[in-house]
Amino acid sequence: MVKKIEFLLVGNRGEKSLSDYRRAVLTGYCILVSFTTALYYIIVNWLYNFNPAVYFYYILIVILPIALWLNRMGRHWFAKSVILLIVNFVVFAFSSREPPVPSAFLFFIMCSLMALVLFDAREKKSTALFLSLSAGLYLLARFTEFSLVPPRPIDSEYLVKAYNNNLVIVYSFSVLAVYFLVKINYTVEASLEHREKQILEKNKILTKTNEELDRFIYSTSHDLRAPLNSIEGLLNLSEKTNEAYDLKMYHQMMRERIRKLESVLGNISQYSKNAKLEIEKKHINLKEYVNRALFDVRYMEAADRVRVDVDIPDSVVVETDPMRLSIILNNLISNAFKYSDQAKEDPYIIIRGFLASSRITIIISDNGEGIDEDQQPKIFSMFYRGTTRSTGSGLGLYLVKETVEKLGGSITLSSVRGRGTTFTVVL
């Protein structure tokens, strides 16, 4: 109901700030209060049949809808100015003939409050102007004989009733005005608190990003330069020999350096995509994507000796980002093959996947080399290499963790040196 009234008074919020919107709503309520008060006194004076200046209320009734229309059209300053001008004018008209007992004079308090609460800090001149107008009209009505309406006889009983009525109206409006001011203040404080939290969070992210960028530039430049230097050295060696065996060996070594470059560039590309691209969720058959990742590693060294068991029902479908899911699976599965223990009689990789509580759980276990306990807390760090056998860029597991977190998931590690490793991903 309240929302409907606010829409009637202001229309859509549009691009207004919440504070401006609240003041626009308060302007609308001021118009309603003024309109209702004028209508009330029209009825009272019609019943008593003694007010010769009731047409001032008619003027108020006609002009207030214009102020409401301006407010709905977004011309809030004009709407506030119109209502303050017309209300001050009508209050002065009736208070100028009142006896010293404050009856109509009470409405000057309402006029002053309206000037204070309707204009914000950017409109100080408007606030001062209308406060001065209300004060000036009060002094003119209270201490001079000037009047816009003819005098009328007022009995003391009616004067008391009018005073009580006006006191209730002014008190109610004052409570309404203070309530809106408190609400606006609370909204601003909540907004500032929220922005402060956002700024602190962004500062943390920025600090982390700067640190990662420094490491990224240093490590990638080294990882890119080292294979290029090796290739250049191998080219120099190949130019000095005509032996077919030596040339074949040099070419093979150059291919290995090129694959290393491709690996580094691939990780950089994946890192960039994960950081910049928006999440695009689709319904994905998990087993199908696991099989794709296995297909991509089929030519890795000794891959044919590793037994792979996939325990994922064909019906398991997950709603997630396809590109990011591929990054997670490709890196974890390729690492499981890369660090498999070929000395064992039955090296294996077991991949399981299942739905639980509307989330997908992926578990990749192996009986490979395992990870030392002291290295496990560092394993997801950027450019960290936990073993001398590592020939990659050191971005793989860092990229997996960043990707999982980007999808709102979690990844945990369980490993024993010499017995194997288990990664558990929950998305």
C-alpha cells in the first residue's frame, strides 16, 4: 500500500539517489497534508457557514495538484517552491486576522519545517529564502494590522477547537517530517557503511592484484625468456653440425621448449579469461567434460600406463560456466597424470562426480607422488612449484583455485607424500 502511495506521489525512482527519492516522497506527503487540511477546513467552514474568505482554500486545492504533477515529472525544486509559496500565502492570509492566541499561527511552524526538510544541503539558499519568508510573514501577521481577508467574529469556544485541531495537524506533520529525516539519515549512513565495506574490499583485491601482477610479470618474463634462449642455443648448435642424429635430437629439444612456451601462454590466456570474462552458465553433462579432459592428455608421457576410473553417472548435469569448468578439469587431470608414480605396479587416477544438496562435487584422486605436508599450504600460490619435476609455469593450481572461487565454489586438498593426492571441488 505504501509503495502504491509513493508511486502516486513521485512516480518511478528512475536515476534518483535514494536520498533524493525520499525527499521527493516527503514533498508528495506535504502536498497531501496541505490538501487534506484545506479540504477539512472547507468542510468545517461550510458546516459553520461563517468564513467569508474560504476561497483561499479553493486556491490551495487548485494549486496543490499542480505541485504534485511537477513532483511526479521530476521537477522537484519547482514542486517544493510552489507548495511553500502557496501554503505560506494561505497561512498568512488567515493568521493576519487572528487574535494573539496562536491558532493559524501554528502553521508557520509547519511552513518552517517544510523548508528545512524538503531542501537538501545543495539547496541551502532555497532553505534560507523560505525560512525568511515564513518568519517575515509571521511577524507581519502577528505585529501589524495588515490583512488580506476581512475580519470576522470568533467565539472563544471555536478558537479553542481551532487551536486544538491545528495543534494536532502541526504535531502530526512534525512527527512525519522528523521520521523522514531520520529515515533519510539512516539510508545515507547505511549507504556510506556499505560503500566503506566495498572500498575496503576493493583495496584488498587491489593490493592482492598488485602483488600478483609483480610476481606475474617477473615469473612470466622468466618462463618466456628461458625457452626462447634455449631454442636460440639449440639453433646455434644445429648450425654447427650436419650429423642427422644430432639434428634430430636438437629438433626434439626445440619442440619441447616450444611446448613449454605454449603451456605458459595457454595458462596466461586462461588466467586472463577467468579474470575478465563474465560467468556464462549452461547446463553441462559432467561426464562428457571429464572425457574431453582425458582425451586432451592421452599423449602425455606414460599416460597409457595409468589406469583411469571414471565414476560419474551419465545423468549428472551441472549448471556452470563451460570454459571455467574445462580449466578446472584440464589442470587437475593433467597434474594427476604428470605426477603419477610410474614405479608403482598399478598407477591410477579415480574421478568421481555427484550431486549433493543442489551442488556438484568432483573428486580427483591418484596414487602418485603426493605432496609434502609443509608444501600443501603453498600449493595454490601463484607460480609455486612444489617439486623439481615441475616443468610448468606454476600457474595451474593457482588458476584452478581462482576459477573455483569465481564460480562461488571451494577446493580442498588431501595428500600424503608417496601415497597420492585427492582434490575435492564443490561448485
